[in-house]
Amino acid sequence: MGTMHPPIEYLLFDLDNTLYSSRWGLEAAVSRRINGYLAARLGLPLEEARALRRERIETGRYGTTLEWLRAEKGFDDADTEEYLARIHPEDEADALEADPALRSLLLSFSQPLGILTNSPREHALRVLEKLGVLDLFPLPSIFDIRRNGFKGKPRDDVFRGVLDTLGVEAAACLLVDDVARYVEGYRAIGGAGVYYDETGERPGVPGPRITALEELIPLTGGCSTAGVCSTAGGV
């Protein structure tokens, strides 16, 4: 893979299972909490709640479980905040550790950095702090589910709103995400999207695909003027 064209002016990262390895299990734990919450809230057996969520989300009708609940289950702002608190408890990122290799890699990029996550801001801040990279992402460049009006990737209006705020064209802003349909949605509006397939299990996803974050270096035009090109670590 060569450098993206036009040249990349901004790097926009997904958070979960992208800046840290899926092997930590944080995202899997979130999914379990969501399924348990849905079963209790909707009065359904766990497997039925899981299947219903999968049908509503994976068909592409909604980007997030919360978007579905607000649209079809009458969730108001109070319900929404209760849901977010249950799904993202304060100790959820405690297992994560600082990742010096990730920090070195992020420092090597000459482009400004941002976060686009379907999770709430407090979750993003906890994870970035635990990884030791919070200071590398200015707070105005962290776009979370609240800031996006409780709408999430891969909605066109979410992507366009972020780009408008950043003042950058889609083709010059590189989105790195571990969810293929989010990357494909971003590419559909002309965005430069890279699918992060850490385990190498989906080689058939079209377009640029990486299995390690250091593979972004040639796509972004190489190292910074400092010449730092470190390898991002795993668990």
C-alpha cells in the first residue's frame, strides 16, 4: 500500500479494539453488559435479547444499540444516561495498561489526531488515560455519542458533522476503524478509510486494510520530522 491520495491531513481513530487490542476483552464485556441490560429492561430471555439486538444493529438499520432504543423503545434522555452508566461503569478500563509503543507511534505522525467513537465521552477519556495517550488527543477532537446527538457511525450525517467541525475534506481525513461497515460507510461519502483487521480474519474486506497500527505509516506519508516510527504493541 502506498500513501493515500490526496495527502492525509488528519487522522481520526476509532477507540475500542483499535487503539488497544481486542485481546483485552473490554469490548466483549460491553457487549455482554448490553445484552444483559436489554434482557432485563425488555423482559426477554438473554438469547432472545441478543438475537433482537443483532437483527436491529447488524442489518445496518442503526449504528448503535442506543440509537435503536431511542428510536423504537421510547428512551428519553434520562433513560439514555441510565443506560450509558450501566454499560460503561467507572471501572471498565481498569485492566488496561499504559502502552509506550502506541504513544511513540502516535507521536510519529505529523497530522493532528482525533477520536470518533460510538461510546460516551467518559469512556473515551478513561481508555485514553489508561493507555497513556490522553494528552495526544485535544478534547475538541474527541467525538463521542453525545456530541453526535446520540447518533453513531456509520451515519453520513455523523461523519459529515465531524468533518465540518474539523474543517477537513473527507478524502484528506483518514478514519481507522475495526468495524468494516463503519469504514465502508465513511468511504461511501468519499472518505479515506482503513479497516483495522487485527486478527487477519477478514481479508476479503475491500480497500486498504491493516493488521497492525504501524502499517499506517506509509499510508500517511511516512514518519514525522522527528523520525520516530515505533511499533504499536499488543496486550
